[in-house]
Amino acid sequence: MSAAVQWPASARYEEVEHNAPGGLGFVQDLLNTASLGKPRRPDLLESVDTAEQWLRSSLAALSSIDSSAPSAPCPLDARGLGRLRSLRDDLRAALATGHADEPSAAVAASSIETTAAVSLDAGGARLHARGKGVELLRSYVMIQLAAATYADTMRRLKVCANPRCRGAFYDRSKNCSRLWHDVTTCGNTQNVRAYRARLKERGLSSAR
């Protein structure tokens, strides 16, 4: 099961049981390469060297559960790193749509495009990632998101509603209503912040 997979980036922010299943776990791990949380963790896509280290580790974890896992771009160059960052940022913008403090991500979400191959046999139709280097990773990521959409699990992959965290997590709650990466830290912090904001607003209103 994917719950036993050690995703290197996601492990910095949360417990293993909150990892997304299957290949969607790799998508979550990509999102969690960003500098997030408090205190801030390093951005694993900061340089070509750190990005290559993350790719080797994360794709090794992915290959343990998915035989169709793509290989790491070798070598990764500056242009490929930029495209990998852009993919991560576009995915985060799409998942953050609906947070009160986030602008609409419709433009960013619609700009994520890729190509894939389709094969048909007795077992049915299957999508296969296409491309080289980062484009192969991009194709794989989008195939996983498409599969999750049809399986109705895409809505469970979220980013924390706390703007100071924004860690990606997989919502396993029965009604898919979880907002926080960690209720104890992020949830309580946001609730206290909202309470103080309401008190401040009331104070301003009474002074008018």
C-alpha cells in the first residue's frame, strides 16, 4: 500500500498516513518540495543538485509501487528545473483555488497541458506518459491527476488553508471536509488569528 511509502518531501511535513495513494503520492511529494511550514524547510527545487537528489529519492519510492514510473531526467539542466518549478507552482495554484486569501487560479490551472499515449488491449484502454526529461514527468503527473479525477479522489488532495503552511496533504476524512494539514498546529493557529481579527473588527465598529 502507498501508505507505507516514504516520500522524501512530504515526510518533512506530515505523518505517513496522510500520504495520497499510488502515483498521486508522487504528485503530493512534488508539491511538498516547496519551502513550507514553520519553521520553513528548504526548497528542494532550489538548485539543480537538490532537485536531482529529490527526484532520485522520490522516483525510487514511486517505482516501488508503480512499474510505469518514469525515470529521472539525467542530467537535469536549468531549463528543466524551471519547468519543474512551474509545474509545481501551477499545481499548487489550482489546488489552492477556493481559499479566501488566494486569487482565482483558473488561468494557472487551465495552462497545465501535456501529451500522453493511449493503448488498447483486452484489459481496456490505458494512458501512458510521453516525452523526455521533465516533460515525461509532467505527462505522468497529469495522468495521475486525470485518474484521480475519474476515481473521485482528486478532491482529497489539498493544500493547507493556513497561508503560513500550504503543505499538501491527502484528506482521508469521511466527508472530505478537512482544511488543515495539521489541526493541532495549523488549525488552532488560524482559529486564533480569525478570532483576533473578529475582535479587532468589533472594536473598530464600536468606535465609529
